[in-house]
Amino acid sequence: MTINSVSLVIAGSGGAGVVTAGSLLLDAAAQAGWYALMSRSSGPQIRGGEAAAMLRFATEPIMSHDDSFHLLMAIDWDNIGRFSAEIPLVATSLIVGDPAHGPAPAALLSGTPRQAALAMTEIAGKIENGRPNMVALGAIAGLIGLPPEAMQAVVENNLKRKGQAAIDASMAAFHAGFAAAADLPAIPKLPAVAAATEPRWSITGNEATGLGVIRGGVRFVAAYPITPATEVLEWLAPSLAKVGGMLVQAEDELASINQIIGASYGGVPAMTATSGPGLSLMIESLGLAVAAEVPLVVVDVMRVGPSTGIATKSEQSDLNIAVYGLHGDAPHIVVAANSVPDCLFTTQWAVHLAEAMQAPALVLTDQAMGQARAIVPKPAELAFIGQRLTAAAPAVEGERYKRYAMTASGISPMAIPGTPGLTHTADGLEHNEFGTPSSQASDHQAQMDKRSRKLTQFNYGDHWADIEDSEVGAGDTAIITWGSSTGPAREALRRYAAAGGRARLISLRLIAPVQPEKMAAALAGIKRAVVVEQSHSGQFYRMLRAFYDLPAKTVSLHHGGPLAFGPNQILDQLNQLNAGSA
């Protein structure tokens, strides 16, 4: 069954209020009872510059954009050609532009979309303090069927601090645009739906990540700002203070990782957030956390690489460094969120895993999820609270504390500094059970086995992956994916089922340690599979081939950023895969 939805883009130069307009539209959609998803694209400028807000509205929850957009509303044309590849338009699409800014750039016209003019600047100029972006919002509302009263409530809430005059001016511009929509060519409208009876949240992936950290028990954060992870820190700074925690802006990524190691060693669950360049700088200290068995969480909101890459665009290409980047054999946890709301679940789970196993946990999200805002059902409260095994003072005076004692689980009671009788050495050198540095082969082998055992023997339950069958069953075909590629894969599965196909979706949340037995069970009966990922070299596919027995007919569908997959790209691959085996 196809999702009933409408997709649009609002674009313009810096200062045109594009992202603000998109956010208002998103909140108004929630007021109207719809679900929504908004992502954004911008240039690499520190401030200002061109921007595009990409939105999709639906009558049911959505986790992905569609393959093309019904509407492009351009407040102006400033550098919009830079977004042309990210705004796929077709013959039924509609471009609406302000004639005061000239014609649409040729780069947008390859799909031969329809065109229409809306004099946003002129209309806004006739209203005291009127703004073109509010005229654009009114026109969009008229085109897609969004009731004006939904926007009224949102504008009143957002502009109440500016006073009634600002509210009146904004709504006057909105209503003028709404009226003007009657003269524009039609695009699909969404049906009116009943107001939501269950709570819904408007949340970004980065905000959900911050909430997951707090719910998991983290009370200390140290980090250095970096796009696109900075919003995690901006959200956490005041939120941590409300629960008695603290955030420190470190001088760089090296300082931030070492500060959270120190905080966690002192008994306080801790985390940092960064992106690929920052993760590279943290690698040596992550090895220290592995050797000293200090729990911590590092969130990597991935962006296009290598090096500085494209800071404002998304890619899933930090997988290799997250899994393999630490020097030596350094067992650690790598998990990945697969949607905006799943950022909350996965990050909270990561805190639980790190604390329970006294190991560093890396959480992979990306710009597409982190900076996207979605209207979603209220996430369920989770029971995962970070809980580490701590040591008590020795019962016998003079008994020597074994910080790295050999245990069946590989997890040893961890000392909290200041507890009498628990003095020990904790550094990056190999050691014996007491923590005393040792170069003995037997100690190294024993500690390596211990550090590996605690991760491989842990019970991760069903959370290691999301496994979903089409409504008519799994058949013998599967989509295997991870992270933000899961959203379009889910929708492709739905479209495949609507056409009579049967398939299974396997979206890995636990990337490392690998789970070969669980994967074998998930692939039972599967003869064909397509692996979907947003990396130029197919990192995920290669990792799967290294550790799992994939079906004999498995194909890799991959490309680098910043272009995300559309559901039909994956659907086409499914159809080709099955046509070749008919």
C-alpha cells in the first residue's frame, strides 16, 4: 500500500527564513493531525548562504523522503542550482518562484516540471512588516490542503514573545499567500484527518540522541562543537543541568575524550558527540578506555568525508573507522540508530551496554537523521538505565583488589576512586589481574580473552536488529541495511508488498560485536538479498561478507553522499534481483 503523502521544498538565500518557514509548516502539520519529516540542505558557510528545507507530509508515520518532490517553492533563486541534484523534479512537479527574482535556473528544469509565478515580495510589501516567507507558507498551505487555523496556533505560539503585532503581520501575509494559491496549478492535497488523540513529538535526531543519553544515565558530557553534531551539545547543555549533570565545552576533541574517560573512571556515566574528523582524533584514547575497561559513549553524527569533506551533507562512510579504527585488538561496541526516533532508543541502549560491560560504545547516526525533524508518535519509556558493577571495600583487611579479575562473564567489579582498599593502576599498558603493568604473554592473552569475552557473551536480546516482513510474508528475498538507509528501505518493502512481492527487511542496530547466529536465523529461507548503504566503497557490504554467511545471490546497492536513496531505487533493485532468478 502506498503512503498517502505530499512532498515539497522551500528554498532561498540566507536570511530568507527558509528553515524557519519549514519548521512552522512542520508544526502546523502536527496541529492538523498529519505526520511529517523535514530535512535540510545548506552550503558550507559558517553563517548565511543558500538553504533548502525538504518536507514530506503524510497521514501516517514516515521515515523517508519520496523519490521526487511535488512542489518547489523558491523565495529566491540565490545559488539554488547547488541543490538541483538533491531536489528531484518530474513533469508533474510544480516550481513556484517570485518574478521579482527572475526565471528559474536551467539546472532545475531537466525533469520538465511545470512552472508558475507568485509575487511573494510584492504581496508582502503591501502588508506592514509582511515577510515573503510567510506568503510562501500561505500558498503552500493552500496547495496541500493545510487548514489556516493550524498555522494560526503555531504562529501564536512561536511569536508570542514578539507581541501581537508580529503575529498579526505574519498571519496577514500567510492569508494573502493562501488566497493566491487558488490561482496556482494544483498539486496533490492531503485529506483532512482527525486531531491526534495520542501524544506526538516534534523532534530531531540530535535532540533524540541527547534525550537518550540523559535517560540512559549520563551526567557528564565534554565535547568540541562540530557540524553536524553540535545540536546534540546545544540541546544537552541546559537539559543536563536540569538533572544535576554538566556539559563542558572542551578545547578540542582530544581533550573531550580524555575528560569523559576521567569522569567515567570517577564513577559518573559520560559521553561526547562528534563527527568523522573528531572521531579520528579520539581513536588513541578510545584504545585507552578499552584497555582500562572504562565505560563511555561516543556519538558520531556522520558527514561526507574524507578529511573535511562536505560538512553539511550526509554519508554512512565512518563505518570502517568505527569498527576497525582502533589500533591493536581492541574489542568495543558499535551501534547505529536507524531513524529519528530510534536515535533515542539506540543511544539510551548504548549507555546501558557501555556501563554493563565497562567498555566504550560508539553510536553512529548521520546528518540526514541528526538534523532532520520529524513528527512522530511519542516514543515509549525504556527500562535501559546504565548500571555498572562496582567493587566494595575488601572484607578482609589487606586483601589485594583485583581490578581486572578473571570472571566467567569477563566483567570485573570496578572501583570508585576513594573507596578504601581499592587502590590500583589503570592506564593503557597491558596488565595482570591487579592492574600492575605486565609484558608477560600469559597476562596479555588472558586480558585479551577477558575483554573479548565480555562483549561476545553478553545477551543483546532482539535489539541487535529490526527484522520486518512484508504483510504477505518474507518469501525468499531480503533487504539488509543499516542507519538512515533503513527509512527508504522500509518504504521500498511496503511498495514491493503492494505489488504482490514478499520480502524481509533486516536493519542492523548492533554493528559490533557481530552476531552470526542471530543473522543466520534472520536469513533462514532467504535466497536473495540486496545490501543498501550510503558509502562509495560499499563498506557495510564488505563487512557483512567478512563476518556473515550471506545468500549466494547478494547484490550491493551503494553510493556515496550526499544524495540519499529514494524508495523506488531500492524497489527497482528488488525487482531486478527477482526477475533474474525467475
